[in-house]
Amino acid sequence: MELDSITFDQFIKSTNPFNNYCPDFDLNGYTLITPTGLVSLSAIIHFFTVGGVMPTVRVSDKNVRGYLIRSRFVETVFQFCDFDPPISPLEISLYEVPRGNNEELFEVTKIDNPSTLRFNLKKIVDMLENKFHYPSNEASDITAIISEISQNIYDHTPGSYGFIALQTYRTLIGTKFLEVGLADFGAGILTTLKRNPKFAYLSNDMDAIEKAIELGTSQYQDKTRGTGLYHLMETIKKHSGTVQIMSGQAKFRCRFDAYQTPMKFPVSNYPGVSITIKIDSK
């Protein structure tokens, strides 16, 4: 099984953590966890930490445990959850590699201030240019929108923070694609937009997501704000990629390579915002 942008909301529904005094995330049976799964689960674990709750993450498979260490997921949540079986310092030393040494992976990184990504943006540009054969200007455009969306994470909810991770994959026919996962546990899109009296009429998460991707939609009444999600959609559309936005009880997905109509799904609940970006190699 895979824990990714498609299955994560099903995972949350089955684990039902928000109605459980002791949240229990069972990863046994999952053989692949993508950046969306890594950052979304990281955000939810930190969400419970704010409320003084210590979740449990169950994972027995040696290979999956090794990946969770290499991807820095374990480092990100180690102080905020219990692992079953426990992960020892010795096990961490067996799988951990210096951050940034894997050219195919951008490890789980906490986003909590404007300088967080400053020294990592070049790695994303290099990955798009060298591994995905994007021209320099296009690689810079995609990286810039990732940076802007990341900034929105701490800008929209003061005192909150989020996470980012990237991974490259190769398909069975030899082509490559990149998945970017960004997630926070802030107020969510609906609550954020309703801070602006102009959008006080919004009543559900799906309507809020659809409004949020329009140019000029923001919690602020400043006409220069509200460009992030709009530019994200336009940039990824230009490259025939995929964008998914999950917030509250709604998931909105656009596959610009295959479908003309966005896909809309109800979900049980997600505190904050989880965004997935997928683009193929040139």
C-alpha cells in the first residue's frame, strides 16, 4: 500500500485520530510513503502536540523505518510521538545520512520563518534543471512558486509552522516525476478567508478552496495580496502537472495532463492545509 496524496485522507478516516484520546497511526502494511504522506502526518502529529497529546506511530517494516529516518521524518516528530517498536539511536545511526546528500530527495524540513528555505531553493532549481531537464527560467519559476506557497504557511497563521518535502520517482516505462508535499496545521483555508469580510459568506471548505485559487483572494483586503495559489495553479498547468489542495473537509485535485474538470472529494477532516504538486520530467 502507498500513503500518498490519494490515500492520505482515507488513512486519517481509518485511524480516526481526532476522536481518539490516544491517537494511533498504524503504518504497518504501507510499503511507500510519499512527501505528501510525510509532511501531512508530521503536521498532524505537531497539531496534537500543541494540545498536549502524544500520538503513537506504529511501523515494523525495516525498509519503511529506514526511509522514515533517511527522509528526516523521524527527526521531525521524534520528540512529539512514540514509535512502536521504539526507534533507538543505534537504528537512526544505521540509516541516517547527512542532510542534502541524496540528490533524489529533499528531506522533511520545518517551515517556520522566511529564511528556512533560503539555502535549499538552489537544490530544487538544480534538481529541476539537471534531473528533469527544465530550462533555467522554468526551473526558477517553479521554485519561486514553491517558495511563495511555503511562505504562506507561516504568514497566514502567526505562531504556526509547516513542513515541506520533495522526492523524485521513476515510472515503469522509465520516465521521471517529482512530488512536492507541503502541509501545516494552521487555521485552514475557510477560516483564513473568512477573516476578510469580503468572504464572510463562505460556508464550506470546498467553496473556500475554489475561491482561494482565484487571483486576488486573500484574508487581507490589500489588492496586491492573494496571488500564491492562483500562480501555483497557472504554473503547474503550464507544465501539465498535478495540484491537489486539502483543507478541512475537502480535497480539490487538478490533473492538467489528463482531465479538464477538477476532481472534488469530501474528506473526514484535515487541520490546516496540505498541498501536493506533481510534475513530469521534460
